[in-house]
Amino acid sequence: MKIKKVASELELERVVAGDEAAEVTGVHVGDLLSNVMSRAQAGDLWITIQGHQNVAAIALLTEVAGVVVAEGLDIDDDTIVKAEEKGINLYQSQLSSYQLAGQLYDLGIK
Amino acid sequence: MGSNADSKEIINAEVEAGDFSSGGEISSKLKDLLRKLGTSSKLIRKIAIITYELEMNIIIHSEGGSLAAEVNPGRIDIIARDEGPGIEDVDKAFKPGYSTASESVREMGFGAGMGLCNIKNYADNLEVESELGVGTTIRASIDLK
């Protein structure tokens, strides 16, 4: 499913639009960055509660389809600037990581 | 190992201590470079994980250093050098979950004691030299097969 469609289904708030035609092929939920670095796969939608700029670096290196910052937590301005520079899809949601993961599962992303 | 006629350094950049804003930049540059050289995605992923961990370790734990990548026959070496403080107990540092990171660093999602384990898991060969008060050099080799 294209990330644009996923974002609309989950009512994600778009913070930075990168390539919204990117295909979401899986999901990774994680806040420990070394773990995300080694486990997230290219094409995953990464759900996290981290909003600092290293999130953008990891998103770029892992080639995830996009990042969702859960629980309505703040996203640093530096993160937004970096995501814009690198064309990373960045979203925000008031929902918890658990709720988001559940909805993605229901959408058929397994 | 080390530099010889068959060895080609493709990147060598300084890493500043505490410079979180640049974290991952050298890893990204190396990744782009490897892609241009036609390296497979699977290898690039391994190398990116190792390079990122080494880069962040210099930023988080050291007093500054450098990160380099060398293409050697049959393998790529990633070399992280720093100017201290050195690792007190290398065996302990490789224990999963062991970390000396500060609380503020942990809040950012680092310092979970996974970095060196990741490097060990993804490298085909790993050499660590560390001396207190002098510095640490880590050479991680990845086979090109």
C-alpha cells in the first residue's frame, strides 16, 4: 500500500512529505536506535516516540518508507529540517505505537 | 592488514565528539558511494549498520576521532579511530546491555548497550585496540561475497 493511502487511513498528520508514492511493505516499532538500525527493513513504516534529528539519519540509512512519531510527541525543528533536506516522509499521530500498529495490521500490512 | 598497494581508502572523515547533529552523515555518504560502486543492497545494509554504530560511538563516548573505509581484495574495512578516553574493559563493553552512556544520551534512544554487539554481529572480522588515556581503534571487516 502506498504511504499516502496509509497516512490517510490512519489519519496521520503530515509533517514532511517525501516520496508519498513509496510503498509500505512492513512496520517496525522501536525507540532504541541501535535496535531500529539493525531490525528495520527498507519499506517499513517506522513508528517511534523519538522526535530528535537522529531519527532522520536512521530513516535515511534504513530506507524505511516513512516515520510516524506517536503519542503526539514533539518533533524537533532540526528533525523537520533534516527530513525536508533528505525527502523523508515524516508524520505525527496522537495515537500510541500500539494503536497505530494495530490499525496497520488491520489494513493488511503484516 | 592496513594500507598496502591493494588497499584503497574511499572515505576518511573526522567525527566530532558530542556532535549529534551530524550523526549518521558519514555513514550516509559511504552508503551513497558504495551504491555508485555497484555494491549489493544486502552488503550495503550490513556496512551501514556497522558504520553508523561506529560513528555514533565516537560522537557519544569519545573525545573525537575519525571514520574511514578501505576497499581491500575481497573485503571492505571500516576503521574507527578516536583520541580517548579508551575502553576500560573491552570484554565488558561487548556484553549486551552494558553501557556507560549518560542518562541524557539514553533518553535519545542511544546507550542501550547494543551498539558494539550490532557491530560484532554484522562484521565478518573485528579487531579492537584500546588504551586508557590514549584512544581506541576498531577495524571491522566485511567480506565482499
